[in-house]
Amino acid sequence: MTGYGSAMESPVFRHVVVRHIDDCPTEEWTSPTRGSVRWWELFGGDATATNEMTVGIAEVPVGSTPPPRGHSHDATEIYVILSGVGDVIIEGTATAVREGSAVWIPEGLEHYAHNTGSAPLRLLYMFARDKFSDVTYSFPGEDLGPAEN
């Protein structure tokens, strides 16, 4: 049995980290296959001296066109709706969400958020992973490739 600090385990961070969205660089997807979303990674080993969780804020703009397909990944994800209204589409089934809604999305399920309101749809996202780069994404709409003749 190994303990913390072994070469095979992540370091244990025992300090407080406080961040504001203004401290974070803006990341963004805007494409016909991925839709339009921007996000700010608050905590995660790629951005901060933290581990065990990756947490950020994502925003789906007003009037954005939803992607034809969602995305999936190899990590369970949680959404907590901070503001706005919309739908979270999981495996083709839409569920209405609004401020205060929380959504548990098991790993491997295709999903996306769509803004149906007149204000940006903002959500807190969380993964139980040390780093955002530890989450492997799949975009089925991009995996189709060109049609064969």
C-alpha cells in the first residue's frame, strides 16, 4: 500500500485558493459542429495549484444556434445553472433548466446546453479530475467525416 507523496499519486494541496472570473482567460468554441460557448476555468491543475476537482463557469450566448450533436467525455460532469434559462439536451432528450437547477451528467453521455432565454445562460461546471486537460472529449458531429461516394 502506498501513501500520499508516492511517485504514483497526485500531490496533496493544503492551501486556500480564491479566484474571480476576471482572473481567468476566456476560452471559446464557436463552430457549426460545437455550437457557441465560452468558459473560464476557475480551478484545475492546468490553471491553479489545485487538484481533485476542475471547476469553471461557462456561458451560452443569447440567440446562439445549437449544435447538431452534443459532446461527450470520459468524466462525469455537474452543471449548476447560475443565471438564465435554457435546455440541457442529454442523449437527445431536452430538460428545461433555470437559475438554481443542477444537472448530473454521467460520463459517456452526449450532451449540450442551449440558451432559450433573453439573457446569457451561465452555468458552473465541475469534473472530479485534477486538470481540465485530463478530460477526454468526443464530438460525434465532427467524427462523421465527409460522405462517401
